[in-house]
Amino acid sequence: MERVIGQGFVGACILSLVMVAVASGQEVKVRLRDGSARGFLVLRSETGAILASGEFSQIPQGDRIKARLVFHFKDGSLNEETTVYSQKSTFRLISDRLVQRGRTFPEPCEMTIDARSQTVSMRALSNPGQEAKTEHMDIPPDLSNGLLFNLIKNLQSNAPEVKVSYLAATSKPRMVKLAITMEKEGQFTVAARRIKAAEWDVKADLGGLTGIVAPMIGKQPPDTHVWIAENGVPEIVRVDTALYVGGPVWSIQLASPVW
């Protein structure tokens, strides 16, 4: 179950990330190849209340991985992301489909990214009869939707700041940069045994005038924090992030079965 969060973890209608960036861009070299995995998650509010139960799974298909992350909320809402990516010399997004619907999400939506055809489709789910709007976009090779946490898992603690592209799901999808840095080292416990963990910080870099004005008007997205277990195979054990634009920071954690 320790493989739950790390490998190809989501993003949600705002967000879903590395080792050494290639000098000519921000693509990430493959250090740890992903395989089959399945695990269970819990989504908690800022006060620790359980909001949703989650599940993560991934299946290798040659040099490709198909990963799926889903959260079932207590109020019936759904957050589901399916990502396909390749892991040859570098990680490369092939497609990503994000669905958010239900009362939890102020603007329920469905966004699909097809890197091969360089297209992005967006559909508002508040109006069942509305058709998806598809437009051409220049998809950069370092696009991290659905890959963000997988990439962070491959980073070494002494790596310099890495910036990757991310397509934010708004009424008109917008490309932003995510700046990833190792923030500090800490510990967590499992059955009273202490295990070292590295805490990574992910900050949205809006750039230009928008980046200057956003914090003043309360639009700067909150940072995402990712904890990775060290001393052995690196694995993500916790993620604090917002699942949609303007949303609160919730905590994604590993879940323990109850018999």
C-alpha cells in the first residue's frame, strides 16, 4: 500500500508532478520505473474530518503506464483522474482526463488533454446539455497534469528548483509553471517507529503582471506540500493540496483497512 500516492497521482480540476531536469527544458529523467500498483486513500479537511475515500491504481502497458485516481465524497461528489504517460528516458504525458462533479465542486467540469493531437477539451458539468469545447494548444513536453507527484518522487533531496508546466482547469484552460523545491526534512511514525521524510513545496508561478497582482486580490493558489518517505525506495505518504481553483487545502493520506 506504500505505493499508493507516488506513482502518477492526480491533480484534480486545479491541480495533479521530479528528479533531474534536462538542461534544454524541464522534462524529467526516469530514475524509478513504475509498475503495477493499487492502494487506498483518505481525503481529510483542514480540521482532520474525513471528506472522501479514495483509491489509486496503475497498470503498465509496455513503456506506458495507465493510472487512475478516484475520490468518492460523502455527499456523493466525485473526483476522478485517468492519466496515460510514457516512461522511456523521460516521463512524457500522453493523455489526461479529469472529472469533477457534485456539490463539493463550485464549477463541476470535465477536462481532457490529448498531447498527441495537441488538443484540450473542456466541458462544464453544471449544464448537462452543454457540449465540450475543444481547442488546439501547444502542449509542452514537460506538462505535469496527472504526473506531478510521480515526478517529485523521482527528485533527489539536493536537486535545485525545478519548474514544470501545468494546465489549470478554468473556464478557459491556462498554462502555468509549477516551481518545485525541497523544503525541509522531518519524520513520521508507523507503529511507533520513526521514518525520515522529505517535505517538498510546489508553488504556482503565474508570471507577468498576473503573478504580481494575484496575491493582492487573493487569487494566488496555495502551495502544495508533498511528503516523501526516505531511506529506501522513495514513496509519497501525504499530500496537502487544493483540488480545484480557489478551493481549500485538503490532505490526501494513506488509508488503513478496517476489519
